[in-house]
Amino acid sequence: MALLLAVAMLFCFAGCGAKDNEEKADLKVGFIFLHDEQSTYDKNFMDAAKAACEAMDVEYAQKTQIPESKDCYDAAVELIEVDGCDIIFADSFGHESFLIDAAKKYPDVEFCHATGTQAHTAGVKNFHNAFASIYEGRYLAGVAAGLKLNEMIDAGKITADKAKMGYVGAFTFAEVMSGYTSFYLGAKSVCPSVTMDVKFTGSWYDEQKEKEAAQALISGGCVLISQHADSMGAPTACETAGVPNVSYNGSTVAACPNTFIVSSRIDWTPYFKYMIKCVQDGKAIDTDWTGNIETGSVVLTDINEKAAAAGTADKLADVKAKLLDGSINVFDTANWTVKGEKLTTYMADVNTDAEFAKDTEAIENGVFYESKHRSAPYFDVEIDGITLLDRNYG
């Protein structure tokens, strides 16, 4: 009798394990995208979603053109109730509050969100934020830009005092400010005379406004353009004008073969694999997850040798190694000033509230530590050498 019971228990355990494996295989992920594949920003997420889900052998569904409104909540509900998704991921900052509402309604579903700021204070266990140290990627892209400026100076195309870059930004938010500042500091590390003008469009994706902003910057004397906006507006304006360009979220070399230098981007594949594996294994997803160069989350595209300065690849490899070993810190306060003074202390707005109160000391041992206290950027310091031609807070 004992033997029969043992055999029965063995079959039970084997059956239970098979059922668990079946449940894991049936896991489904739902993705909510602000735009569609025409947006370089969203296409970057879409490519990663496909790569991760195929690698992890899980199904996925997606919703595109979902604005930062209650439409996000409705899309999440449909992905859960109609498509049967176990994990929901949304890719835009303004999706966050609606995703939190959905997370509260569906406590058995995991909700993950890019670029958000509230997970560490919201108290919703199944809601998580994720980002990456893209400021390191932008710093590297800035080094490539600075080398190009040096090449132009050496060739007599510009003088050192005319080494002015332009930057097309979406909003005057910390995420954008952190990005353009790290890009500038990368350029400044190799081209000390560089300055930069910034224009804001007030939209993450508006091809005409981005094109017009780039054109205005070029007309204002900017000899190289970069961006934190999601369309081809700025790159195509640069190609038309013959002005070197550093893009974002992917290569634009096909459309801009003569002016595209390099692009930095976040590869979201490692995070998507991570969140799927956590759910499969019944483990908690980090409240705030920050990828970096080491995790494969911060990457550069191939360098366009036709437009880049000679020696760019070797220099970027050297700087990348120093970022990895910690001998270079992007926001080392020894390398920048504010109104002529070095910062020794700075209270950052890390814990989101209606008053945007400064609540967390961000500088330690002479370095502003970005993305240490939450995954989303909070560097919003206006440093010397960068001029904001306008402002747009949305």
C-alpha cells in the first residue's frame, strides 16, 4: 500500500510539474506603444519585444498609437481580458498614471513601465519602472561628435570658437536634460571649445517641428546636430543641409548616408527577458531596474565611416572601457560648472510629487550619480556651455 501511495505521489508531482511548465509556456506579454514603427523610439521597443519574446518562447500582443491618456488604461484592460496577457509593458512617460490604475485593478498581473518615476513611492507591488544608463551611451555619442568637430577645425572648415552643436529636444524634462548634457560633456571631453544650443519641440514625435528646429539651429550657426525626439525630422534636415548628425534610437544611415555619424540607444531586450524570467520563476521584479553597458542595455549603432572622423571607433572603445571600469564618470563635477562655479551639493527631485520638491542629495564624492536613487533620470542641472533657446514643459 505504501508503495502504491509513493508511486501515486510521484505521478502527482510529475503531473504538477508538467502543468507548471505548461503554464510557463502559456505566458503572454502585452505591449503598449505610444506610436508605431514610424517612430524610431517605438520601433526600438518593438524590435526588442519581438527579439525577447521569441528568445523566451512566449506569446505577445501589442497595441500601437496609444496616447498618454485613459486610452492606455483601456488598452491594458483589453490586453488582459481579451488577449489573456500576464505581463503588461508600456513605453511612454505619460502612460504611467494610467498603468498604475490598471495595476491596482489587476493585482495578479505584472505591470512594467519605461521612463517612469513613481514605482518606488506608489506602493503598488505589481507595478515596476525600468530604464538604462543611456547617459553613458549619449556621452560616447558625444565623443564621436567632438572628434568630428576637431576634424572640421583641423580641416579649416570652422575655427575652434565656432564649434557649436545644436540639439533638438522634446521637452524640458530631466530625461532630456540628462541626455543632452551627457552628450555635450562627451563632446567637450575631446573638443574643449565646444558649445551647444538646444531647442524644444513640445512633442516626442512631430516630424515637421523637429525638422524646423534642426533648420533653425543650423541657421543659428550650429555645425553638428543631435536630438532627443523620435522622428526623422532632424536627421533629414541635416542630410539636406550637409550637416553632420548624431541620431538617437537607431541608425539613420540609409536615409542620411552622408551625414549620419552614430546613434546611441537603449536595447530593451535584456529587460524584457528579465521581466519574463521573473514571472516564469515566480520571483519579484525589481521596483526600479536600471540597465547599463555591462547588461547590454546601452549600445551604439555601427559607426558610419563615411561621415565620422578618422579614429572614432578606437577612441569610443577606449572611453567605453573607462566607463565600464569607473575611471570615467559622466557627471563628474570636476568637468563642468554652473554660473562659473563647481557644484558640491545638489538636491534632486527623485520622489515624484505635485510640488516637484527637491528631496534627494545627488552628488557624492564629486560625482552627480544619475539613476542611482531611481531608474529614470533626474539630472536637471543647467550647466555652462549649453544655451536653452526656448523651454517647453508640456
